[in-house]
Amino acid sequence: MLHVDYFNSTIARRGRSKIFEEPPLKDVKVKESLLVLMNVEKQDEINPQHITRKTVEEIMKHGSQLKVKTIILHPFAHLFGEPSKPEVAIDIIKLVEKDLTQKGFNVARTPFGWFNIWELRTKGHPLSRVARKISSN
Amino acid sequence: MLHVDYFNSTIARRGRSKIFEEPPLKDVKVKESLLVLMNVEKQDEINPQHITRKTVEEIMKHGSQLKVKTIILHPFAHLFGEPSKPEVAIDIIKLVEKDLTQKGFNVARTPFGWFNIWELRTKGHPLSRVARKISSN
């Protein structure tokens, strides 16, 4: 998760996944926000509801601490874990989006299954980059 | 590793490590390049020379494929692995820098032990983000 001053994302190319969301989901163009690069992993297929709830908790906790109102959910399969089936990933990401919206955050989301051009500026404080692993245990 | 159109990094705050490099290493401001976010891990302490060589190989291979001339080595301890002792990390990063320079790349490096403000734009092609794990085996 990166605390950013701004984040612009433009859809560029289809990714490797055969399953993908049709754009437009609009290009994302937001100011101060928390950018969540998220990878749904193989073992998350077992209990997606639990993973969703814990993910929302972690994002809320960190987002509240930073006093950000906007969360960007960005599927990112380059975090070393083995990715889940795309269907499961899309489901979980959408559930996280819905829950965070209900909790009062503005949520921007980039479509699953695409490469994007990013343009961003991060902040430089000690909580401006954090990594979290969510597991079922 | 991110293939970027530009990357500007400004030193902001000391990180958590008690061992750190005194800036200035200058702020980094480069155009098209390969941004390598790198974390030296605990198990890399066993055979740093081997890790260094394989790291240089991976970066060279990817950098050549992308036809970039400039590599940015940026210490980044948020990639889930358990970090090595900072002394070992600094040694390995400096060796990687030296080797890549000898191979003909321009190498920019951010100092170890600091948080930075990043400003960047990535490309959006399928090889614009890749992740690599280097192990001793």
C-alpha cells in the first residue's frame, strides 16, 4: 500500500489472464489516496469471505491512520505469491470495493486483467509504504 | 522491476534501520530506465557473491530486453521477505551497482535507510512490471 499525493492510471494492454473485466472501468485519476496493489492468492480460494473481511479491516485501519478518504484497488499479480483463479480474484476485489464503500470510503478501482500506465507521486513518511499478507489462519 | 518513462526520488525521512548511508547520495532524477525495487533477504547473507552475480544477470537480461541504458537500484524492504542485516544489504547493493556499471549501464542508486518521495510514470507494456526472486540454490 502506497500513500500517494496523486495517482493516474490509464489502461494500456491486456494482461496474461484469459479472464478480464471489459473496460471501461474508467481510467483512474485521483489525488491524495491510498493505493492498494493487491494480489489474490491460491489459498484465498478456500475462504474468500474471511479473506475479504480481513482485507477490508487492514485497509480501513491503515486508511484511517493516514486519514485518507480515497482508496484505490489495483490488481497487481507481481507480489511473488501464486495468484488465485481470476474469477475468485475479481469476486474478492469487488467485495472489498463494496465493503469499503459502505464504510464511507471513496473507492476507485482499475479493471482486472490489464496492464496500465501509472503516473504517481508518493509521500515520504514512514507509513507511506506498508505491506500486508492476509491469510485464512 | 518497473520500466519507467521517468523516476524522481527525493530523500524525505530516515527509515527504521539503525544503519543507513549518509546522504547525499544525490536525489535521483532520471528519464527512461528500469527501476529495481530490491530487498536483500536473510538467507542472502550466506553467499552474497553468488546472490550478487545472479542479481546482476537478471537485471542485465531484463534491461537488455527492454533496451534500457539506465538502471535505478532502490532499496525497498516492503516485499514480504525477511530483510538481511543492513550491512549485508548495503554491500550487495553496492556490488550490484559496480558490476552493472562495468557492464556498461548507467546506474543510479538511492541511499539505504531512508524514505523517499517518488514521482514516476510507468510504461504499460506486458514486460513493464516483473518480479524476480534470487536464491542461492
